[in-house]
Amino acid sequence: VFGGASASAASGSNRRAIKFMKKQLLISAALLGFGLANLSIVAAETGVPPEGIAVKDSEKIAFLGDSITQQGFVNPSGYVNLVISGLGACGLKVTPIPAGISGHKSKDMLARLDKDVIAKKPDWVTISCGVNDVWHGANGVELEPYKTNMTALVDRCQAAGIKVMLLTATMIKEDQANPENQRLVAYNEFLRALAKDKNCLLADLNSSMQAAVKAPGGAESAPGKKLTGDGVHMNAFGNQMMAAGVLAAFGLTDSQIKAAKDKWYDIPNAMNLGTISVTLRQYQCLEALAAKRKQTVKAIVDAAVAKTMDDLIKEAR
């Protein structure tokens, strides 16, 4: 306990020390390319300190969702696999627990939560739910029961010691003005509020998707299919958009996500360029050539396509 002048001197010394520490922190932040405002923004958006990643090595992540999530695991370039790959690029060996089922809505996910998620004891669960609740129209789930279902999903996961990340529902048909996307707005507003109220991480994929759809350039595709194959289910670029959003919410930096993307671009069979059709007469010619070469028709066609593709890639570079 200090008294009199000694206390005053100590207080002044403490103030000088604190002032010096603040100055050093400001200098460090500047050297790292961050302003203090930016540090606050990053922390608010990800829910973790900007210098850290929320996921730890050897943890398990359950991915609960509908067909978008189901395809995100089955497809080698699906967003679930890209998230695991992105964490792996940071030295984190993480085990995915796939829990996406086509056509499922919030009520369906709630009904199978114990079996598909809680019983498997993951450290984390990402919850992607809302597209079918709106897209299925009369067979969907109205906003108020959706709120009840989503709140129950979060509460039950957290009660089981599972950390939760909510994913806002992605766009329907890549046209924000359509009635379905307008109806989806309230669902996503609720998810943002729920994440804040329940202290969950939030990957705002709907906002990311809207920005990507509006951005110039990108993939050459028919309108409404910049990020999706059918207006709803993700193509390779849409899966990258989703994975980047999830990784950012986990706390990966822009440079870490960029490094992950560099690897994503080399995943085999990421884009389907269609099939080859021929006449029966042409097929007979191919059969004769295959017999001469002692190969199958498929083998000689695949070899020809691969050679042509290599030539095209070399020309493009």
C-alpha cells in the first residue's frame, strides 16, 4: 500500500508505463499493416482474436446442412473439403463429420441432430440451413418456426459442449430481386442476430455471394450460373466462395486464404465441361480403331481429349 507522495510518484510511473505500452502496440500494429480500427473489425466479424485461428489441431468439425453441404463433401472440390484443405494448409489436421442431406430443412436437421452430430462428439459444428425452408414454398418452413428450430439447434449443440458457426443461407437463383431471395432476407437477418445473441461464429455467405454475383468478370457462364450449376447448388467457384467465408470466420487471414485458394485451383475434376456425342457410324469407326490398338473406345477418346486439353492449356499460357 502506497501513501502520500510515494503513491503519487508510483501513479505517475504507472501512467508513463501504460502510455509507453500503448505506443508500442500502435507501432506494432502499423508494422503489421493493421490499423486499430481494422483489428476491431476483424475481431467482430470472426469472433476470434485476429492473430489466432479458432480451430485447433486434431479437432473434429461437423458440417450440418442440406444438399449444398452434402455435395460440399461428396464433391472433391466441394466447400467442406476445401475448408478442411484450407485448415490443413495452416498446419491443422482436422477431421470432417459430413451431416448434409438433400432436401432437408430446419425441422429435419433438428430431428436428426442427436444422431448425426451430437452423438459423434465434434468440437465444432457449422450449420447451413435456410435455402430449402424458403425455396420449397408451401412445403418449406415459415419464419417463426424456423427461428424456433434454429435456436434449438444452437442451444442443444452448445449444451453438448459443441462450438457453433452459423452460415447465412446462400442466394436462390443468383437474383437478389426475386421473391424467394427477398423472403430469405428475414431468415438471414435472424441468423445474424442469433449468432450475436448466442456468441456463435458467423460466416455471412449470403453477403459474400451477393457481392460475388455483382462483381465484374468471373466465370464465363449463363446468367444466374456464375457461382451455381442450377441457380442454387454451387459450382467450383461457388464452393470456393463458401469455403473462403467459413475459413475467414474461423480466423484465417487473407494471405492464408489466398494460399489455400492457390491449391484449390489444382484439384482434379473441379469443372465438368460436358460430354461428347457421336453418330452410330462414327462410333463404329472408333470401335474399329480401338480394336486395332487393342484398347477400349473410352480409352482412345479419353487419350485424345487429354491431348487436346493439354494443347489448349499450353496455348492459353
